[in-house]
Amino acid sequence: MDKYPDWNLVIWGHGELEDAMRNYIHAAGMQNRINLMGICDNPALAYASAQIYCLPSSHEGFPNTVLEAMSAGLPVVGFKSCVAMASIVDECKFGLLAQEDTPESLASALERLMKDDELRLRFGLAAKEAASKYSHENIFDKWELLFNNLAKCKGNTVMDKLAEESFLFRARLSLSARKEWIFRDFGAPFPGSFAWLKSKFQNLLRNFQK
């Protein structure tokens, strides 16, 4: 960080490694340059005070914070191996992905943006435009359309139709037969067969004679 004395690292969030990170920061004498902020109560203010947003996750589902940062006009950085990040970040348009899962690769991607004001501005504007497709207007309409379509299917689904089919009882028998095939004792007569009925009758007769 000596190479960029005007830059500070701000880390938001909370986790089990927080104490270890704090100890490492103090041991390195970087407590004036690296800030652990904990839970963020005002995301808009946090994004507004940042220049770059970095999410160094190895795995993500759908990282909403990346879209929030893009909506705030921030270029984003992450690892290419993180599928969720790679699916959102259009590299070389509004963000950069570290090609290798190493601190050096991530630092290289960050440095490219840190040293280039024009690139950060261009990426930030492109990020804000790209995030617009996830706007409330677009997403809410799609959710409403989905729910309306689902409501129209009430009483007319595949399962509803299946319940009306004459072969349903035979399908249940088939399922029972498959279970019987998997779990039954192959040394014993097949349930329902003549040999099976005969053995049941003989056992009943023996118990009666006792």
C-alpha cells in the first residue's frame, strides 16, 4: 500500500475471522490504512464514499451487493473462478476479474483501476447502465407476470391432470413393485406369487396346529 499512499482499504461486514484480521492489521502497522467497519447500516453512504468495489469471494449465489455497487457507479473487482461474479461482471466494460485465485492476481486487477482515473470513471458509468436491467421496474414486472401465470395454472397443472388419469392406480402399483424389487429378500418367494401364498398358508397352518 506504500505505492498508493492516498488509497485506504475499507472492509464492511462481520465474520469469524474478524479478530484474526484485526490482529494482523495491527501487527502490520496498517490500522490507519485498513478499516474494519462491521455491519453497514447505510450502504448508500458507503458506496458513495468508495472508488472501487471488490468482492473477493470464492463462491456466491447472486451477490446483490455487486449490483448495489454498480448502481452507485462503482467499477467492481472479483475472482474469475467465482461463477456468480463472472456471470455479472462484463470484464473490460465495467469491472475486472482476477484470472488466478491468488492475492497477487487480485492486487493486479485492483491496481489497474487504482492508477487510472479515466478507466474508473468509464467503468463506473458502464456499471451503472448495466445495473439498470435489474431495476425495480424491470424485476417487479417480471415477478408479477410470473405470479399471474402461476395463478392461471391453478387446477390445471400436470399433477392435477395426473389425478384424473385411469392408469394412476397402476402407476402406484408399479412404484410399489419397484420398491419391492429393491428391498425384498430374493431368497424368499416373490410377494403375491403362488409360492408366496402357499408359504403364508403353511406358516398359518403350523401356527394353528401349535
